[in-house]
Amino acid sequence: MEEKIISLLKITEPFHLLPEMVLVEISEYLTKTEFAKDTLIYRQDVTEMTGVSIIASGEYETFFFDASENKRAVTKHHKPYCFGGISIILNRVRALKSAIAKKGTVVYTLPRKEFYELCNAYEDFFHYFTSDFGKNVG
């Protein structure tokens, strides 16, 4: 099972930037979640991020709720995708976007503490999130 997780990390940005020994180490901190039905897992500016989620299979639908509770800027994400890094780094750990995990989706979550440690230890890893945010804002 660990080899399957490491293979997933090797193809998931920005984890693909990290040495394999680090991937092996962080794989021990990942927790697996499988969603039996469509589930609103993050609500923008409300939900506190406990860590970053890595999609192993299935789909996240991310979006913003407008003032009338309509979905705006809907985006679909599939394997391999890391959700939540920008929220943790730049939004005081509150989700920047809302997200629905579709039925059957499997994710592995890396706790916030370990995520921060990676950001502090690997500059390229940290800059992946900050530069990605800059591209989406500008």
C-alpha cells in the first residue's frame, strides 16, 4: 500500500519536487478518506483546513458561492491533484474555495503541521503554492 501512495505523490504537484526519501516519510502521515456520496467538504471562508488533500481517485468540484448561494467559477479536479495548500498558507487555514467530493472519491490528507514543515524545508515546494495563487489572482 505504501508504494501505491508514494507512486501517487511522485505524480502530484508539487510533491513531485521532493526527494523520494521525503515522500516515504510523509506517506506515514497520510490518512485515507473515501466518500460514499457527494459531500460538501470545504466551505469558503468557513471550514478550517486540517491539512492538504491529495486526490487518489474520483473528483473534487471546487467553486465560490456568491451572495445568492450560486456556484461561481466551477472547476473539476481529478487524480493527481493537491487541494488546500494555498488556503493553509495564505488564508489563515480557512478554505479559500468551497469543494464537493464526488461519490466514490478517495483522498489522502497530509496534516497541516507536516505540510508547514515541508513548506519551511523545501523552497520550491512552498513557491509552487504562492506562485500558483499569483497566477490565479492576476
